[in-house]
Amino acid sequence: MNDAASTDPLWAAALHREDAIGVYLAPGISAAGRSMISAGTERTGDADFAPDSFVPRGPWADGESVVHRILRPKQQPNGQVGVYTVDPDIVRQLQRSCEPNAGLELRRGTVERLLEHCDTQIARVGGNIHIIGLTESRAGGPTITRDNQQPGRPKVGLHVDSWDGPEIADRAQRSQRICINLGCSYRFLLFINRPVTELDGTFPADVNKTVRKFLREHRDYPVVAVRVNAGEAYIAPTEYLIHDGWNPSEGQPDRTFTVRAHFEALPIARTEP
């Protein structure tokens, strides 16, 4: 799919807007083979999903040319999807700490090491820190997230998080999440690059009703899929963008470790003259 393949005028306009959700790849991470783009979205009738759920519509195409259009040279965690490498020792320790027989001391020590590593090597950590911890899901299907508050835990499809409340207006200033891939295979973060504050806020008390209205009216607006390899992490403002996860590796569990906080860009090292 090239940049003009989508007929939705909002998509074409978003590619030229600096305030649209961009992509940041940390040093050492190449854009080659890193992304895909969908033909749009569709409402799914799959019984595993909650009613009126939307998922990406195929076929998927290589997204490298599109990602280059929205690639950002500078880190800005509250307005972009960032992909980062995590210290392999910390990944292994996280995996050990998530085993059922892991003790509380190991788990606490691992989280402390992770936050220190993140604060010095990935992004500055601030605000109220919320450890979501391990999430394990069955891979496959178009999206991953389930509503654990509903009977049967149905999948929810493309959505926006609301940990910090239901209002729409303040979402650009809300916390973000770092999500570390602890699995054996790559996974994708799926997102729509239009901030939720740019949608028609017809349902201010229920942001996901507003999301579904947008997806219903803009079926050709593409979904960007950014690959997160095993041992890598993404930071994304999931209260600000429409998103979900996707692990296409049938038979492999999808395992992630997640922390919510206010992340800021690392200081740029100054070179002495």
C-alpha cells in the first residue's frame, strides 16, 4: 500500500500533521521490515469479541514507506509509539520473576532494576507508577485485549484505555505505558495515528463509544502495525490513541510485562567542544 492507497481524506491529512501520532525507533532499531499497514477496519462478528468490536481489515501490506512519513527523530513519549531495546539480563530476570514460584523479594528487586534501567536508558520515569505486571494471552486472532470485567472475558478490539478516567479532553497529558515483550516471538502494536482528542466527542462519558463511531464512519482509515521483537518494549500513550496488540504466532503464548507512568524523553547528551 502506498501513501495514496487509502481513500479516507483524514488519513491523507494526518500524514502531513506534526501532531498526529508518530513512530520513534530507538538507536540501533531499523525501520526495515518493522511495520505493516491494513486496508482499513471492520466490525467483527466473531463470538470471542464483545458486540460492536472493530479490528483491522486485510489485506495487510508493507508499511515501511508510511512509517517513514510518520517517523520522528526525537523522543516524545506522550505523542508517539516508541520501540526500544531492553537489557537482556533484565528481560531474563523479568521472566524468572513472573514464574509462579518466584518470591516477593525477587519480584520487587526485578521491578526496581527495570525502573532504573528504563529511567537511565529508555525514558525518564515520573508521576504515579502503576505496575500492571505480567499479562499472558493465547496468540492468534486479529487483536489480543480482553475485558476482564465482563462475563466470559470477551475481546474488545481496537480501543482506548481509561485508567486515568473517562474524560477525553486531558488525554494528551495522561500516563503512558511501557510494555515489554517477554514471549518467544515478535508481536505487534496496532494503532491508528489520529489522537482520540481529534475525534468527534459525541460520547464524552464513554470514549470507546466515540472510538467505535469513528471506526464505523471511517472504514478505510488504515491501522499501523509496528513489530516489537522478543526482548524489546514499546512505550505508547494508550489513553490517547486507538490501539491493541496482535501476536500472529499460533501456538505461542503472548507474554508481556507492563508498567504505567509518565515517561519523558531522556536528556540529550552534550558533546564537549
